[in-house]
Amino acid sequence: MKIESQSILEGTGKVSAKEKASHFSGLLGFSTLLQKEVLENKTAFIIVPIVTGILLVVMMVVSGLTADVQFDSDTALLDIRRLATMPEDIRQWFLYSLMNDVTLVLRLILVLVSFNYVIGAFFNERRDGSDLFWRSLPINQRSQVLAKWLTVSLVLPLFYFFVIVACQLSCLLLSSLFSMGYEESIIETIWLSAHPIELWFVSLSFVLLDVIWLSPVYLWLLMCSSFYNRAPLVGALIPVLMLGFLESVLLDSNNLLEEFFWHSCPRELMIWIENLKYRVIPEELIPLNLKSQLSLVPNINEWKEAFLSQRLWGGAGLAIVFFIATVKIRNRCEEV
């Protein structure tokens, strides 16, 4: 019995070692796929956001240097004296709006780069023949689809997030620099009201939430990129528009098109769009009794509410269907 037990344990140990080696090899291959996606799209993923961020900082410096000494003109920076007269919550909303306005172009570029990437991800590889090389490697199609989805859902947004944080930090630092010499406290009026660490934490939370939120649209486009031999973007939009048209005619509603649009939009960009309605009202004219009704800045409670929403997990279920369909199409697709 002892000998049999020992042989069983040894056999179990051998299988476990093989599984560990196989698991490590799989992780190594998957990390290679992620690196490959980033390197093949280095210009859009790395160079474009860095150059754009540098240009934004240069524009802020020029704006601060050329602004009137009394800060009568609109600039990309802050008038600390006017800021000090605002109520605390309006000041926080104003600072949040400023920090996001100066990086809006980066958020829009991220959306464009993301959609351009997913719609051409598999289509371009099939067209230029590089897909044959990757098929020759011992990497299954599930890993390839997963790598492309994680690249556009997590890797790319995280890199843009760090560039956005750098630009927002530069905005606060330059605003503090150009506000020196006034009686108002820079720390209290700008930094303590802006809550930058808290805002960046919430922004990072929304980036992680967007991995699920944007997944149905991204995986739908990846599926179309795998399926169509010509114009995958057109092929992706036609079914959505046709179903939306039928819904509007038969049910007199536009829920499908609205959901498609909002699931194509990162959550923080959605908040920026929703807050546009308040931009037409000068901050000093917003009635105090309405402030409690305004969603001034994103917070962790909004994140929790969004995380528990049916729209999020309903879209996640649809994304799983698109993921499985994409893998099956990839297993059968041919070169364009």
C-alpha cells in the first residue's frame, strides 16, 4: 500500500509539474501576443498620445504666459481670485471640468484609435497575409481574440490614462505657478478643492469598468473584422442600423441605437457629455437649491451604481456571445 500510495503521489507530482509548465508557456505566449499588438500599433498607441500630451502642456504654458495679468481673458489655466469666491462644490465641479477639458482631445483620440484598431484587427492581418504566420504558431484562436480584446479594452486605455494624468497634473502645477503672488491660498483654493488623487482613483476605476462596458461593441467589431472580406465597418453598421430602423417603425423607440452609442462611449466621456448642459450657465448663477441635484463630478458611488446596473451585465452577456462567435469564425476564416 505504501508503495502504491507513493507511486500515485509521484505520478500526481509529475502531472502537476507538466501543467505548471504548460500554464507558464501559455502565459508567456499570451504576453507575446499583447506585446505584438502594442508594437504593431506603436504610433497610435504610444507616439500619438505622448506627442499630443506634450502639445497640450505647451499650449497651457503659452496660454498662461500670454494671458492678461488680471486674468480677464479666458485661458486654459485658472483665475485663483475668481475661483476663491465660488462655493466649494461649484469650485470642485469647475476644477474637474477644467482638468477634463484640457485632456478632452486625448479622450477623443482614444475613442478613434480604439475603433480603428478593432475594426481592422483581424481584417488587416488576413489582407496582408500575416495571419498565416500566426496560425502556424501553437497559439489557439481563443488566445488571439482575447489578446486583441484586452489590448483595446485595458492596455490602450491604461496608457492613455497615464498620459491624461500627466497632463492634468501639469495643468494644476502651471495654474499654481501662474497664481503665485496673490493673497488666496493656492493649496486650499486649487489643490484641496480639485481632489486630484481621488479623481484619478475614480477615473482609473472607470477605466476598469469600461473593460466590461465597452466589450459588446468591441467584440462585435472584432467579429465583423474576422468575418467580412470587404469594408468590415460598413458590414458592422448595416445590421445595427437596420434593426434600429425596424425598432423605430414597429415599436416607435430607439433603444437599440441609443444602447449601441452609449456602449461605444467610455463612461467618463459620457459624464463629460452629460455635463455639457451645465456649461451654458455661468458657475456663479447656478441656484444653490439645484446644486444637490447636479452630478458635479464622478465618484465611487456612481461607479458602484454603474457596476451593479443591468445594462452593464446585459452587455457583458452579449459580449460573451460575440467572443464565442469570433473564435468560431476565426477557426474557419480564410485569407482575404
